[in-house]
Amino acid sequence: LLPGFADLDVIERIDASAWLRDNLSIAQSEDVADDSDDLFDEVRNAPIIICNDGELRPPVDVYQPDSKLASAVLGDKAPSPDMVGAYKTGSERWLEFFRQLDMPIEPRLADVLKYAQLLAEDDSDIEKASKIQTVYEFIKARVTSELQDSQNISEEMEGILEELSDTPWIPLRQEPRDLICFKVPEDYFACPSEVYFPRVGQLIASQAPITILKPEPARRVRQIMGFPEKAPVELVMEHFREVLNACSETETMPKEAILVGALGQIYRFFGGQAPAENDDLDEETEGQAIVDTHDLESDFHDVPCLWDQEMKKFWIPDHVFKDNVRYLEPWRRTIRSSEDAIERGYTTLGRREEPTVDDLKQVLVEISTSQSEIRNSEH
């Protein structure tokens, strides 16, 4: 019966399937050679299921009709039995038969991979991003579950993620909204290793693409899925320069509320505190170690980069102090924060603790110079 199943016409296929449905258990119980498992596997791997697209497939490759998860993740690419036509009559008995055949309910990883790759190649699907969001959520949940069960992912999952690592399937943000100096990506999709999540958007918006996928995975899951573990300090430095350049022109000056929030994130990062993780991991110590490998003070010592909220301007770090220097204004300035991380960021960028004698001398020179310029202008 099984070898010639594909040669039967539609009616004969349904009759043959009904015979298998009603007699498979009997045949297994009467198997004197004790090959019932082999018989069951042979049936499950034979193309005997009439699918909703008219194709014949083996039960192992066909999802049970009531598998909402498979249809939700794989959409119309989840093959299922033709319950409208071939198996309409006596549907309950057919459903029991499909369960007996142990047809899959949860999306198989191989099918998820093929579907993700298919979506990545299809530029005509207007619902592509929302479909990928569903696939992403399934993969993220599966990786998280495997890690919780065994602290590692399966070889199958590892292979799937390796395949996807070279596939541009991650949808990218195209609108800046509240991100300062946002650079519109050239493409709509990218590989996981090239993409960051919105949590660090204000740190790298001008330097790297940002995904629209949500929610962001926990750090280890993110790393396993091939996304960057954290924002590199080099990118943050370059983005900071772009922000400062934008603030130097009235036409490109960001709105104050957005600017203050973005600068706070950048200063915190330079102070060793990255934006909080979803899984509440402590990033502060690790962030500090990253920043300490870069001499930010030498990079920004002569760049106006410390924001003065009261005066609405940037100061060069060498002219800013932690101690009160009101007596040196408007030539020098005190800038402080109530947040320890921002305070460390100011210091990392070159803010001084207190003025020295040389600072006082320099201020006197600047005062003298300014007075001379005033007198010359009057003449």
C-alpha cells in the first residue's frame, strides 16, 4: 500500500488512508515478528498525508490541524492535512489518527529556518516585518527555554542560529523618532551581528542600524542569537562626536529634552554604566572596564563636550571643575550631577577636581586679553 500510494487517485488515496487509520493499530498488535515500531516509522515517513496545498507529504513533515503555534509562526508555510476536502468526513476520527501518528504540533526548527530565509529573500511581502517578529519571538523563547533546562542550547538550535547568522533577516528601524543623529540605514534588513536594540539607540544611532524587533533578549540569549553583546565604546565615541557637531549649529540642534536625555546616557556609559539590561544583569563594572581601556580625556580634552544645563552650552573639560568655582565665572564653570555614573563620565572626559595656581594665572591672562579687546573695539 505505502509504495504505491502516490499512484492512487484522490478517492483511492482517501480510502487507503481510512484503511490505515482503522487498521494500523491492529497491524501493529498482530505483528508476530515484533517489528511494530519499524512499521510505525515506515508509515510516519511515507508520503500519505493529503495536505491543504494538494501535495502528499509524510506525517513527520505535516503539522496537526489544531496546531495554532505552527500556523502562527510559519503562516501558510506550515503544511497541514486537508480538513476541508480530503479529511472533512469523520474529522474527529482523522484528528485522532493524526495524533496517533505523532504528527508535530510545535514548529520544527528546520521549518523555521527555511521560513526565515524565505522571508529574507522576499521583498514583495508587505507583512514581512510582522512575520519576522513572530519568528524572532519563537526563536528567542526556544533559546531561553533550552538555556533554562540545560544551561546550553541543542546542536540543532546551534546549527539553525549559525545559518541565520549570515542571513539578513533582522528588520531595521527607518525613522529617528527620539534618536539623535539617527542615520537611516541603506537596507531594510541586516544580519544579527550588525544590529543593535533600541535600549542603546542613543549611544550609537549615527553609527549602526537599530532593529524594530522587541522585546530585547537577555544578554546571554542575545549573544547566542548572534546579536552584539554590548555597544562598543568606539562607536559611542564616534556617535558622541556626531551629537556634538549637531549641537554646534542652530539648524541641527536637537530639542533640549531629548538632548539632555541622550547626553545622560552617553555620560553614564563613559562612567561605566550601560543602559539597564532586561535581565537586571550588573553592567556597571563591566562597562567601566571597557571604558578604562580608552583614553577619553585625550580624545575630548579640547572639545566642548560637557553640557551646562543652566547656560545651555558645552564646555571643554579642561575649563570645568567639580569644586565650586563661581568666582571664576564666566571663564570657568562648575558642573556636577547627582548621579555617580554621570559624575564618573565627566571625570573620564577630563573634568578637573579643583583649579590650580596655573589655572588662576590663565584666567587672569584671559581677563586681561578680553579687556584689551574691549578697549580696542571702543577706539
